[in-house]
Amino acid sequence: TMASASPKPRILLMGMRRSGKTSIQKVVFHKMSPHETLFLESTTKIIKTDISNSAFLQFEVWDFPPPGPTEFTEQASKWASVFAACSALVWVIDVQDDYSESISRLQAALVVAAHANPHLTAEVFVHKSDSFSEDQKFEAQRDVHEQLAQEMANSRLNVPLRVFLTSIYDQSVFEALSKVVQKLLPQLPTLQNLMDALLAKCAGEKAFLFDLVSKLYLATDSAEPH
């Protein structure tokens, strides 16, 4: 079939227990209210969500149970096939908790992923940062980035890495996921050119192309925000 010949891009959603990854996909893709997510059970099996909101927004989200301490080393071949078939790995870290173990498990995952899929980008969500001050947020983001960079250097890994501050209680998680999804869009340069052309005709400061269902933005113009 056409579908099997050209599979949809696949986003893997991973992290430790209670990191908030299931809440993210419920709030963004299922329109659950952030307060309702307090009652979600821990993920015990892979939950697959098919996103087909428009001709542009076509992908799958696979929400994984928390990985065990030695899972990526003892089941490396299984995980290699999982990572080989995915387009993005989103790893969610609960920044209100001690996240050193989460970082070491992500590093173990990236050792397998880097060999299985050289095109993979690691997207790290420094999550539950809403109760932090602005200074605390940026300090946490910098700390996670530095710890990961050090772990990757120790393992001689060269995986593209992006670190986002996220919360389900504001727009930050939508913005971060928008940037993850944009990397999956082959039409992105064309859409960006259209946004630039629109701004050239209008007196606006920024132009965004939104998907109304998910509230993710698929493209914006090329001008840097002031």
C-alpha cells in the first residue's frame, strides 16, 4: 500500500516515571485540561497516537513506558530497530526532581540511537518549569544541556541536541512541540517563504501558520524576533 511505502514520521516520547510526557501529549493532541492530567495513570505500555490534522500535519506519536536501568544495553537490538524507524526522539525530564538518572538513561538511549539512525535529533524537554523564576528556568536549562553535552562527549557521541523549557500550564510546550514537528516537514522552506511574502505585503511584525486543531505552528517568517 501507499501508506507502507511512505510511512508517517514518528515521534518517540520518552522519559522516566512521572516525568509528565503523557500529560504533554494529552494536553496538546487530546485537548485535555492541564489540571485533569493530575489523575493520569503511569504509562505501562506503548500508546500510539495518529495525528492527521491536515495535509501538512501527518505523523505518529509513540508514548513509551519508562525504560528500565539496563534496558538500552541489554535490549540494544530491539531499541536499535525502534530508533531506526523514528524521526525524532523527545525525552522529557522532570526538572523539579533529581534528574541525574534521567540524563544517564537518555545517554544510554542515544548510544544505541546514534548508530541506528544518524539523522535523529534528540529533543529534550526540561519539563514542569512553571513554578521556577526566569533565572531558575535558564539555570536548569543550561545545567541539563551541560550535563548531557558532557555525557555525550564521554561516549564520543555526536547527536544533534535541542533543549527546551516546557510546561503544560502555558504556551511553552506548544512552542517546543511546534519546533519538533517543523523539522519533520519537507515543505518548511516553502512555507517560510510564503510567510515572508505575506509579511512583505502586510504591515505585521511576525507571521505564523497554525494548525488549529493542535495549536502547533507549522511555520513562521525568517525574521528574527526583536
